[in-house]
Amino acid sequence: MLFAALRLNMKLKEKDEADPRTENNTKEGIKKEKKPKKEEAEHPVTTKKKSKEEIEAAKALKIKKKEEEEQQRWRWWEEDKYEDGVKWKFLEHRGPFFPPEYQHLPDNVNFYYNGKVVKLGLAAEEVALFFAQMLDHEYTTKDVFRNNFFKDWRKEMTLEERVLISDLNKCDFQELHTMHKEKVEARKAMSKEEKLVMKEANQKIVEEYGFCILDHHRERIGNFKIEPPGLFRGRGEHPKQGMLKKRIQSEHEWLPPAGHHWKEVRHDNTVTWLASWTENVQGSCKYVMLNPSSKLKGEKDWEKYEVARRLKSCVNGIRQQYQQDIKSKQMETRQRAVALYFIDKLALRAGNEKEEGETADTVGCCSLRVEHITLHDLLEDKECVVEFDFLGKDCIRYYNKVPVTKRVFKNLTLFMKNKEPGDDLFDRLNTCLLNKHLSSLLPGLTAKVFRTFNASITLQEQLQQLSNMTDNPTEKLLSYNRANRAVAVLCNHQRVPPKTFDQSMANLQSKIDGRREQLALAKSELKLAKKEVKAHSSDSKLQAVVERKKKAVQRCEEQLMKMEVQATNREENKQIALGTSKLNYLDPRISVAWCKNMEVPLDKIYNKSQRDKFAWAVDMTGADFIF
């Protein structure tokens, strides 16, 4: 059994209401049929057109609401920062929300082994249901997944169950799978009233568990719900896929699950997490953190971007230093210099040390192996080319062919000498040593901050090259996305094209073709109208018709251009993830300043939650900001 270790400064209050975690309002095993829609002819829908006064009143209400939100916002960036690593001085929260306890299957749903009904105990039955829910997924066909699942499942069985169930291939989970599918369909078929009831119940949970009081300000908690138990999937061909993620239990929570209490209550105002526990599959610590729009998250972001800005003033000196270190007599210094060269020029992640078999085979710069690079004296008319091919973070393949300096090339040849393909390329270097060296050059500097600097400076340079004040708003946004795309390519932020991509592009192209036909028709009508005016020049009504036709042509041209730009944007970014760099590596002040200079509304770049996350940058940044 796993226990949560909580750091709380809680004010426990008695309540008469039952804990929502103990309530189980779900209806099991019943597939609800959708009510047939009534014919529109029987009940024609009439929508009353809003008057100008009503439209203006709605706009005024929206503006007033926005102003009230701004007044209520905690402007923490205008306050003095705490010293000596203190993050907060007062903290009150309810603790995390735990998933409900598992309930036995209905009597009419059975698990079969070797063709016979077997009634499993509560623990084994719950794990069996995890597997049944995934029967239509390819995971359950993989040997690694099946073997890991069966091994962990047997640990949850009683002695009698283990003796009986010895072969996964003889297990029949079909009725459990069918029940799960029916529940999913029933949720989809819920009426508006039922959905509203569920929404209100969830909102009550959010109000109780989803907020904390930090230094007497109400702050939103990000992941206040404890992860439910299930089967581990991992990314790519993870060696631990299929293992059981056990249920996390609290000990001594206010209205806790019966018979439990907190493992530990800690008051530590030098950390930013609210609760922590150790998950069993990889043994890593998991944390309950505040929302990205919170003070603690915002301060961390601001500090990261400020260090990256300070790097700008000394980066040339650092580059000269590692170029000198490449010629060092000490192998450790040479390896560090070459690794830093790659991190600077290619924006590679540093990479972390991992125990063999513990996680998927993903690497970064410091953990590259000999098999991950190939050296070419001459390739495609370029000298000293290094060919990279490895799996990076999230199992995203990094493939690149890069010309390097002759000295770097010679060093790589030396590093690979007398080594096997599976040996470390930088055998005298790790991430800790590299970051320790970087922090000695500039306080707070790490490999990630170096990557942030290169990403932000690239965005700023690209925006300066691509942006044009005379462009229309649609063209300006295309320029911004292209600048963002250059950063995403640099940082290797890829994605798999959506399954519906081809269909959505075909639909968009169909709309473009239709709009072109409309434009051609509008132009021909305008031409005819002009002929009529020539023939009857004194008719003022015909002049008005010409003006209307001109506006129709202009409107069609604008709509067509928007669609064509949208198609270009989608095609260029179908395999590029723009959001990762925009939210994690690009100083938001660059984007805010660009919006002000280009007269582009900020909501075209950042959505509501993103604007809340970067409220500090929006408030303090002027049009003259330079990274």
C-alpha cells in the first residue's frame, strides 16, 4: 500500500455534508437511448434578433467583468520577493481529492477462465477491469504489456486465485469490456439535465479541493486530484508498460477513507508543492502543484527568463571559453566543451542519467551513446558532418545532419575510439557536472536556460525578419506562427499529424474552391453593374448597386485570403508542435511587445488560460521590450 506524504498548513473544519468522495452516483450497466429529435417542421426555431442596445449592453457587461477580474487579480510581481528561499508565509488547503474506492461488479457481469465463471476477490477484480477496459487498444496485444500485467495481477490475487489462473490466454474479459463500453455510451447519451447535475457535482469538488489560500490570496491548484489506479502505459515501447499503478492512499485526512491517516504532515515554506507521494512503477515522486497562473509558478517562469536575458550579455564569452576548452589536455574538459557546443548550436536537451531498463531508451546530449552519431568526412558536398539519430524526450526521434568545426569533428573521433556502439559518447560527463560548470559561469544558468535563451532569441530575430506593419492581421499572424515554427524546429518539438488531418484539409480546400467560385461570380456581377452604369449614367440607384457589388467582391477576397492563409498554416505545422516552445521556452514578453507593435490583439496569440499564466508579462511589458 502506498501512502501520501503531505505538507499542509490546514485549518480543519467540521462539516455536516458527506464527503463527495464517498458518494457514488454513477449508474452502471445501463445504456441510455438517445431521445429522437423532433422534426424541425413541427416546432420551427425562431431566434429573435438582438437590438443594437442589447448588443451594446452585452459588450459593456463583458468589459465590466474583465475589469473586475483585473481588479481582483493578485499583482504579486509588484510586491517584494521573500529572501532566503522562502516561497510563502501562510498556506491553507484541503488536501488532495482521492478517487472513490472500487465497488464489486454487478452480478450479471462475469469473468471467465478456461470457459468457466470465476468470482474474483475485490483487488483482483479491479485489476482485471483495468485490462478489460483496454481490450480494443493495441497495448493489450503486446507481449511486454501482457507479461507485465499478468505478473502484477497475480500479486493482487488470493492464493486460490493464483493456483487457478496461470495462463492469461485462457482469461475471458469480454463481459467486463462490454460493461465498460456501455458505461461510456451511457455517459455520451446523457441528457442536458443529467450533464448539468454532474457538472454541478464536479464544481463542488473543485470549490472544496481545487483552491488554496496562499499568503491570504485565493490561488487555483493545478492537479488536486490524485491519479486513479490503472495500468501503466508509458511512451513508445516502454519496458514497464502494463505494470499496475497502485491506488494511492492517504492517512488521517479530514473525512479520510476509513482506517487511514497521513503518512506525514510537513511545514516547509521553501518548496512550492502542496502534497507528494511516491508512485510504485518507476519509484518517482509525484507532486500536487499550483495552477500555472499562480504566483509560485509565475515567479519561477519570470526568474528563468531573466537568467536567459542575462546570458545574452555574456554568451559570447562563454562561447569563446568552450571553443578554448575543446583544445584542453584534459579529456573531461574537452567532452564538456563539445557537449556545450551541441547544446548551444542545436538546442539539444542535456539528458539525465537513467538506470538500465528503468525507462524507455530516450537520451539527451550528455547521455548520447556511440551508436547515436555517425561521422562523415564529406556528405552532400559538406565537410565534417555529424549525423544524429536518437530518441529524445517523449520518444520523439531526433534526426539531423550537421556540419561542425574540424576541431569538434576530431574530438568526436577521439571520443568514439575503441568504444562499442552501446558505450557512452561522453563517458566523463553527466548533466550534474555540466550544470555545475554553467552555474559557475552565470548564477542560475543551466542547460535548460541555455536552450530557453536560444529559443527566445531565435523568436525575436525571426519576428524582426518576417513581420511587416503594412500586412493585414491574417498575414501578421502567419508571420508569428512561422517565427514560432522556426523555434519548434530548432527545439525538435514534433507531433504526429492528427488522424483527421487529411479530411479536415480536404474540407478546407473544398471551402476555398467554393469561395473562389463566389468571388468569380461577384466579379462578373460587378462587371455587369458597371456596364449598366455606363449605359444609364444618370441613374443613382445603379451607382448604389455598383458600390454594393464592390463591397461584395472585397468581402469575398478577404475571406478567400483568410482561408488560404489558414490552409498554409495548417500544412506547414502539421508535424510541428508550436505550443511546447510558446509556453515553456519563449519569453512571453517578446510576444506581448510584438502584439503591441504590430497592433495585433493578444488573444490571437494566447488563449485565456495562457494570458492568466503570463499575466505578469502582459502587465509589465511595453512595446519597446527587447529580450
